[in-house]
Amino acid sequence: MKQLFYDNLDQPGLNTLAVYRRDRGGYEMLAKALDMDPADVLHELQASGLRGRGGAGFAMGTKASFLPKGDMDKYVVCNADESEPGTFKDRELMQKNPHLLIEGICIAAHAVGANKAFIFIRGEYQLQADILEAAVDEAKAANLTGKLDLWVHRGAGAYICGEETALLDALEGKRGNPRLKPPFPAVQGLYRGPTLINNVETLMNAPIILRMGGGEYAKIGTERSTGTKVVSVSGCVQRPGNYEVPLGVPSREILYGLAGGPPEGRAIKFWFPGGSSSPVLPGTDEYLDLPYDFESMAKAGSMLGSAAIIVVDDSVPVMDVALKTAKFYRHESCGKCTPCREGTNWTEKMLMRMESGEATPMDLDIMASVCEQIIGNCLCVLGDSMAMPIGSMIKHFREEFEAHIEAARERNGLGMVA
Amino acid sequence: MAIDPTRIPRYEHGSRVPGWDDAVDLTKEPAVVPDPATTPVPAELRAEIEQHMSRYPDFRSAAIPALHAAQRLHGWCSPTAIEQVACVMRLTPGYLTAVATFYDMFETTPKGRVDVYVCTNISCSLRGADRIYAAMLDAAGTDPDFHVKSFECLGACDIAPMASVDGEYVGPLEEADCARIVEDVKAGRPVLESKQLRHMKVAGSEE
């Protein structure tokens, strides 16, 4: 299987400039890019068909092409605020190969004409931030970053800062609240200047694309989901971890082949294909045989998201997962938009009613309608990110919810609802 | 049929759901930007904050790094800590309090010196995180040095269930490990060295 990132990723010293340059041809592609016209670099990125690896899956080259030309201050921001539950790919990539990210940022900055760049890393990733800072210092000392002013900025723990405009607010020293779009960051982002904001893995692909050529890169994966993807598999599997696969491999191969499937004697009940924000898919053949790429996951009613597969086996009540999910989004909602702030709060309350035995099956419909009214009605997708998985759990496991409600009512001495 | 109110679990404040924030004292005068003449700031803290401020086109971007520095020095984002940051950055304490209360890593109430964040999100809880969190609370007991907090996904589901001990990621944890964590911290040893994330190889490689 073709591996672009994970080929000997554990090589000792790979996080140092010396080894990165000696064994990986480090910073050669940056030199090549600097010799090219920015428009040609952009063209290679577009030709690769690379789609954003952070969650939304927007074409990276197209996003970069939205930045206006001209001499104004422009920014590149690397989104390293990996907080989507189940996702841990950027953490491993940054820790083990930080210079690939720095090279990618420098190439992207050249392509869009940016003079300042920030790596916004979540505050909890202290080891990774230390490693990145050391690598940035090394690159600066070797004069590799050139005119680009690059800094590592540590966040302080907020899921919402993974949303690009909230991240920009946090980077400007405010509470991380999302902004109304448009204007999109490409036109008016950090300090109101044009800003390219990309995920760690997306930017790390830039040197690889330049080395292979955009056209050649596009041959990996499927027609509209090009390249390889680092998939984080966790939950009820035998070998949780990051696995790099070409996009479009059967999902079964990742869940069973690489991650070893559920524990002995258990079956997969359902799985989140792309982090806790993605609608769940049942563990039936119909879904396990789907190719793992952007289109197939969308067609199945879910999404590839950040490619974090969370597996839930048949020993786990769906209610537990729903409650954890709702609690998380209630805690992380920034509070700016009412449908999300109130919707996540009420969804958690209703689930707690179901647990405590005060609910009736009618509450399921109320909950589903609350979820429906969050979707599309907020500045960002945090509320949707709760509404969609909860909605999908009700859709696929309605009977289990109803049985749970009845059992809780009986425990509470409230009897059956006719 | 009537619901027996005593059988419904409630939080300390009487509600069935966790609350949002404490009420605001509306009678208090708003605090202004502290006067440097009457606000002593330790030289090292001032230097660190000023260095952060110099990195950004807009100095306010240094708010989060500055609060990190102040929390490290004072142990928590105390009114004094906030006032010192406000004094150096020429911002109101209110602005910084708004920032500090937004982020999970800042504490605006006194806390123990050692942060133990136990991940209790989906992936970790599928592997018993709630038991680990309870065991960790037990192990730390009433020791004022420890600040045990259940945390949202820390981005290490490959070593679930896991915890971050002052930034050091350790896992997969068993309940017995919690006592070890407390011992290691007290003895000043590296925490659970054999279970530290920094030594982990990529998944699927031979150990």
C-alpha cells in the first residue's frame, strides 16, 4: 500500500532538521517552489485535487486561489487545533515529522504570497508544540523560512477553535466565537487580511505534491477523493491507531483488516466514519463494504469529516454514546448562536430525562425536531455536529431508545406508557 | 402518575442539568486598565508577555499566551494574575477574564499545582474512562497538590483510556495506574514512564 506519511515515520531523529534533510530530501521542494512562479505552485496544488483534511473536504488549491493577488499583508494559518473527538492524526504527524509541516506552510505561503504564518496548536498538545517550536527555530536558524515570519501559537482548550473563523478570533486574542461568513477568511481573515487556513495534514501534502507532480498525485485514491488519508481508528477495536490508506479502500479493510475489528466475541453495532460530528452508520455489510472516501460517505448519509473512525460494539447501549455526544457539544458550544446554545443544552436535558425515567417515547420526536432546527441555522456547524449524529442514532436505533425509555420508566415506578 | 422528586438526580445547585456560569454582581464598578505605578508585575512575567506581544501584528493576540504564563506563575488565573497581565498588555481585567473563562485550560478559581486531565469523551469512555476518572479522583483524594479534571477529547484515542498529567500523555490506563501517577508525581519521577505517549511507535509496527 502506498504510504506518503507513514513510511518509516518512527525513524529516530526525523524531527531534527539534519535527518529530515539527509534522508527525506527535506526542504528541496521548498527550494523548488521558490524557483517557481507562485501561480505555477498553485496550479500544481489544484491539479492534485487535494481536498482539505480537517473536516470540510474543500479543495485546497481552489481555496488558496481565492486569496486576492497584491502586496497587502496576507497570512497562512495552520489549523493544528485537532479537537474532533476520535481524531489524533495531526498529533502523531507533528510529533514525528514537524519539518514536513513547516516546509508545507512555507510552500503554501509562497503560493499565495503570504508574509506571516501561524501554527495554531491546541494547548493540550504540549509535547507536540515543544517539538514544533524547536523545529521552527531550527528552520529559522538555517534561514529556510526566508521572508516568512512563522510562529507557533498555543491555544487553551476549546473545541470550537477548530472552526476556522473561531480559530482566527482566538488567534486575535479573543474568545473563540465563529464569525459570520461571507466574508470568507480568504478575503478577510486574520487581522482582516486575506488568510489561507488549512489543516496540518493538508499542508503536509504540499511538499509531497510538488515532489510527485500534481497530476501524478491525483492518480492515488479515487477520481474525486485523491491521495492518501491518515485515518484515526479508535473505540471498540483491537488495534486502535492511525492508519494511512489511499482514499477509496473498502471501509471493512480499515475497521477489520488494519484495526483488527471489534474485541473477541463482539460485533460492530455502529461506527462514526469521520469523528463524533458525523452521522453514525450501522455495522452491517451494506455500510462496511462502502469505499472509504468523501463521496461514498456522503452518499451513505454521513461524511468523511476528519477521517476519525470511532467503533462502537454491541455491548454498548446507544443511549450512553448519545449522552456523551450531547454532553460534549453542550459543553463546547460557544454560546453565540441561540439554536446551538439552547439546542445542545435541551438535547442533553432530554437525554437525561430518558436516563432518569421521566421521558416518554414522544420525547424522541421532540428531540429529533430540536436537532432538525439546529441544522443550518447557526454561524458555524458545531450545533449541526451534534444534531446530525444524534439524529442518525434515533433513525437507526429508535427501537432501542424506546425500550430504554420504557425500562427507565419502570425502574422509576412510573409504569408503561400505552 | 406523579413523579417522586427524591428519585431524580440533581446537581448541587438544585437543577437536573449542569449550569452555565455564576451570577454577576451588577453593583460592582467595572475595573479599569490597571495603573502601572500601583501594580507590581514580576520582571520575568513582564518580559515573557512583552515577548509574546512583539510576535503579532496586533498585540492582543498575546492574550492567551500571556494568560498561560500568568497561570504558570500564580498557579491559577487569580485576580492578581489577571491584573498583572492587564497591566502589561494595557487591557481591562474584564477583557482578560472574558478570555480566561472561555477556555478549559484556564482556571479562575484556585486549583492544585499538578493538572491531571482525564479524557472522558466517547472513544475513551468506550474503554472505561469513567472508571479511570473515578479511580483518579480517589487516588488524588484531598491532596491539595492535585487538580483532577474530566476533560473532553485530548486527541489520543489510540491510547484510550488516557490522561494528561501536566501535559504528559499517558495510557492506556488501568485503575491501578492512578495510584502510580500520584506516587510518581510526588516522588518527582517521570509519570508512568512505560505508558507515555512520547515513546509510542506507530500503530501496527512491531513492539
